[in-house]
Amino acid sequence: MSMDYGFLITKLRKYLGITIKEFASKIGIDTSTEFQYENSGRVPEKIIETICNVFNVNMDYFEEKISVEDAISFSGDNHMRVERIKLLMNERNISTNKELAELSNVSTSRLSEILRENCPLSLDKAKKIADALNVGVDYILYGDVSKKDNPVNDTLIRWLWSHPEIRKKIWDKIHFDIK
């Protein structure tokens, strides 16, 4: 493949909401190599294929035939995402789609379509649903159990920004532990 893929990879990574380090780790390369790919645009075909397999991306995206939003294929994995959402709804005693729709600010009709598996779960909707269910979005999207409880999500980050004294204590603890 001789196209300049750097821009497309960067756009995909940002759409997925992950860092260069996380992206590189998921495709099995080091961060500096990923950085080089994104900046030089020269990417081996094997890496493009790996990206498509790992992130369920349609190859047409790298041929610039479809948008990044349309490139993410949720077939197969989408069923598991929906099952995790339904399990969380049950665990949180959320009995109706309308109730989750109100909590997540996702329209009831769109949420119903997602839960019936008639439309894919976009990253934006996954984040809203994850916040409403108080889990990390990685749990819903990828089944990462370590992100299920006590997620570091936008709610926590906003809260930390509004409590500088606690944020400082946490930072000091992290800084001390790193030394």
C-alpha cells in the first residue's frame, strides 16, 4: 500500500478516543513506531490489516471510500456490547429503555434500535451509555472487566477538576509512588 495513511490512522485513533500508546499496544507495536506511522504516513500493509482486524475497521476506510464513522464494523462484537448493556441495566435496576435513554441522553428510539441490534453502537452513544451506567466505555465496547467498576470517565474528571484539594492529594500520591 503506497498511500499516505498517517492522517487516516490519526483520525481513526482520535475517533476511538485512545492515545497513541494505547493504540500501539493494541496492535502490538511500540509507541515510537506508531508515532512514526502517523507522522510519516508510510505504513506497512500488514499493519493496516492488523488495525482493521483489531478495531473492526472496514478496509474501505483506508481506501477513502467511507468515513471513519461508517468504517467501524460492529458486526459480531455488537451482540456482546448489547448483552453487556442489558446486563448492566439489570444490575442497576434500570427496567426500561426509556429510563436508560433519559439517564444517557440518547433518544429512546435510537437506544431501542441499538438494543435490538438494528443499528451499530457508535462511540459517542457508547460513552453516553457508559456514563449513565457508571462504567468505563471500554467495558461496554471491548468487555474490559477492569474498566467496569470505578471508571475514570468524564464524570470523575469533571468532579476532580472541581475539587482541587483532592486532585492535589491524588497527584501527590501518584508522584510519590512513581519515585
